[in-house]
Amino acid sequence: MSNNRIDISKNDVFDYEAKLIYITYSKFENDWTSLMHFHPFSEIFYVVGGKGKFTVENDTFDVKQDDMIIVNPNVYHHEDSDGDHPLEYVVLGVENLSFGLNGEDNEFLYQSFEKKTMMISNTILLIF
């Protein structure tokens, strides 16, 4: 798996409570497997190429180029790549930031920019 990370945890540019702690580019190359895990911060994934599956808690769904997945803090998740079309994504790790809609806490948000579809948590699917 190729992986490039820019660590900005020691950067004073942002004076918001939310703090961007890293930006990572990853591409599956059959040498690494994601395991179910969580972080004490949010992660924002943007799929730049390939296809695969993304699991958040008990929900698994297909992902492809131009999809975005936002995983809130302390939510179990992992990604799997399609063997023929390796999953390639950029992920931002952000402390002190949680995403929700309509005043509700959500485990994750999923947006497919191609289809204008958004899935919120594991119960709501919105089509724009």
C-alpha cells in the first residue's frame, strides 16, 4: 500500500477548536488490510479512484470514485478494496469536530457526488 501523510499537528495556522491533525493519501496494493478500528477524532474520506466497500459499525456499502464518507469520533469502521480496481482515497483526521444533521448525532455521513445520494447513520437515505 502506498501512503503519504502530511502531519500538521504542530501548525498554529488554525485558531478554531477543531484541529486538522493529518492528511493521508492511500492506495490499496494487496499488501495491507484495514481492520475494524476507531479514533477519538473524525475522519473525512474522499475516494479519488477505484472501488471497494466501506463498513461503519454494522453497515457496509459500496464506495467508488467521487464518494465522500465522514466518520465521527469513536465509531468503528474499515475499508476494503476491490481487487480489480484498487481503492484510492484521501483522508483527513480532524480533532474536536463532529458532524450531524438536524441537530442529531450521526455515526457517519456518506455522499456520492455522482448520484447526489447521501446516507446518514444507518437509517436514512437521501437522494437529491
